[in-house]
Amino acid sequence: MENKANDSKMMVKFEIDNREIKLTPSIVKEYIVGDSNANITNQEFKLFTELCMVRKLNPFLKEAYLIKYGNQPAQIVVGKDAILKRAINNKDFNGREQGIIIQNEEGEIEYRKGTFKLSTEALVGGWAKVYRKNWEYPTEVTVSFEEVAQKKKDGELNSNWLKKGPTMVEKVALVRALRETFSEDIGGMIDESEAWDSKDLSKNKRTVEEATIVQDDVGEAEKSEGKKVNIEELG
């Protein structure tokens, strides 16, 4: 009874496309995290639901995720498609380009559209350009693979970055460029490819606030340490 009363007290309601979204701690645990026994704190629940409400994200459509491992601080991330959709819907959106940076067999650095590379070529980074109608120049972003690739505690690349390195590093570059170009719509949205490995959060001494940092990029997180999401500013 106590849990039900607490759920009712903490319920958050908001509308997206004329559809009411209801979130309670138990709903988030069972349907978003996928574990009814997940140890989500009230603060983590509040941060997640406020981001969804302010940015009009529907977690049931996989637009936002709350990831929780044991007693580790939660991660709050936003799906790439949700970020891209909001950028495209901005009246000033004027196109995008993205790809990977490779070192070819001759040792030369090459910027390539898309994610195709030969097994004999080295993947060294990703790049993206985002165009805005009311800006004279596009936002241009490059990222180093070594800087942003997620690794396990033993130093090895995690599964996605090991198997889909080109796709992952291209996505980081694109999301960062979109966020810098349309901060009024997607500021504070961290894509899953940028998020820190939750299992390593305690090792990095990160708090839940830092897992939802309004950061320029994952590689700069050390410089942004302690900067928390201001929900009012996200609006």
C-alpha cells in the first residue's frame, strides 16, 4: 500500500501530440528500465521525467531511456532518431552531411561520407556538418575515435564500438553537430552512443546529475564536471 501511495504522489503527467503520458516510479522501472526491482532513486526519477516532460519525449516510443545497473548512478539518454527529428522539424534546418575519418593504406587521412571502410584502413574519427538557414556557415564537428569510443573496465572496446565502430563514431559527430546547431530544441539531450558505460560510472565517480550533463561532448566531460541540468533552461 505504501508503494502505491508513493507512486500516486510522484506521478508525472504531460501531453505529447494530444496524448497523455503518465509516469510513476513503478511504471519507469517496469516498462522503461525493464526491471520492476530496479533501485531508482527519487532524484533519478525526477530528472528523467522532467527531461521527458520539458523536451516532449515519449519514453514508450524509445525516445528516451533510463538505464540502471544495481546501485550505480542511472544514465538518462535520448534516442538518436528523437534528436534528429527535432532538428529536422526546426524551421531553420537546411540539411546535414556526415561520415567517418580514416587513415588509408598510404597513411593519408581521408574524410569519407557514410561509414564504409576497408579492413586494411584504420578508423580514426567521425565528422559532421549541419546547415541552418539563418546561419552563414554550417556547424562543422570532428571527433577522434580514441577520444569517444566506449571501453570496458579491462580497456577493451565494448560490443557496439568493437563491431560497429564506423556507425557509432559517425553518430557521435552528427548528434554533437545537431545539438550545437539547434540547442534551443535539443540542448541537454545525450545520445546513447555518447553516454558513459553505466557499469563504469562509479569508477569515474560520476553522479546522476553528471550522467545528464548538458555537455558539448563526452570527451570534454572532465572539463564540464559538476555542471548539472537546469530544467528551466531546457525549456
